[in-house]
Amino acid sequence: MDRPVVELDNSDSVYDFYLDHRPNRLRAKAICAAMARRYRPRVHSSENAKSKLAGAFSQRVPIVVAINHIAENDSYVIAGSAWKGPLRPIIGRSQTLAKDELFTADGHRRLIDAMGGIPVFRGKDHGIRATNAAAQRLIDVCATRLARRDHLVLFPEGTCNKSDPEVVQAIGSGLGHIVFRAAKQGASPVIVPVGLSYGLESDGRGASVWIGEPISSLPTRPLDISRLVKNELQHAVDEAVARY
């Protein structure tokens, strides 16, 4: 299937494509290795987190990586962090939610596609009512990918936190609905909170990254899932800040 034009009016074709699109694993690994060299993230995690992640990967448990959002290049920092830390097995086997405007320039789009990107038509950009149907379709696509035992990477705050990057912003129910719908399809995903801190740097180089312990015991209601993730993500951010 040819790559569709990423526009809101074409969202059905867009999500038909990204329901099945898979990145080239070798290229994804090369990109992540390059991002690790460029941004030089310092990745930290507890031994318990490492062992739980290893167990999840060995049992093919789908993983949702939830990250705080503080700068436009967070995706590239996280790509480098995956290469250097215990999340490396997700490379080439995960989808990353990214705002639709990143998919407009062909060269940039091919890079995002190679990293497993899936476009998000945000209400703040196009209007809540206009994006409602596309948002529901995106949730279904993400849930189905998790049910297929793919992994998902997202920034649940939805927008860059430039006012107070050490405090996690409000998290909507979207993440909770993805996990809820995945569970209805027979999946039991775990959520891994990942905290980012750039200190006084604005370009992400030398970032402190904390990978929290996978959360496997999740509430049943979508909003409760999102609330739990916000609390655990704040803990991960605190750990990242402390280690900068």
C-alpha cells in the first residue's frame, strides 16, 4: 500500500496504512544508534526495572512507553535512549505517536516512518470536534497493534511542557482508552514510565533519562489508568532530574 497523504480529511486512509505499516528493523536500529551518538543520553533504571523488562520481552508482553514531553526533539532523544538502555528490544517493533505536521515533508516523513511513527491529528491544531472521529480511529489502531504484541511509545501530556518541565502536566484519558481497548482484544500490556530531564540544555544533549518499573497491575477504567500513569511518570521525572 502506498503512503497516503497525511491530512485530516484523509484520516481513514492514513490509519488504514498505519494499522499494518512496519518499520525496517535494521534501519530503525541504525537511526537509534545515530541518535545515541548525537544526543549522548545518560540512561538510568533500577535493577528491578531491568529484570521486569527482560521478563516482559521474553514473554512477548506488549509494552506502552509513556514519556514526559519537554522539547520538540524528545523523540530523537528517546530513540537514542532506547539504543543505550533496557528498552532496546522495542526498536523496530514499536509505534511512536507524533503530531501530523511531522509527516508532511517527504524526507522527514521517511525518517519518522522508519522509527515507527503514527500521525496524531491533535484537537489543539484542528479543533476538538473536527478530530474526534480520527482520534477514535487512532485509539483503535493503537489497541490493535498492542493486541498483536507490538509496542507503543507516546507522550501522554500531548504537548511540550515549557513552563515547568519538572512537573508532569495533566494527562487525558486517551492512554487509558488505548490500554482499555487493547485489553478487550485479549492483550495485557504493561506501562513503562520514562522521565526526561535536560537540565539547563535546550537541545536534549546529555539528557538524564530514568526508566521506571513496568506497571502491570492496571485499573479497569480508562481515566483511572491515566491518573496512575501521571503519578508514576512524575516519579520517573523526579528520578531523572535528581540524576542530571
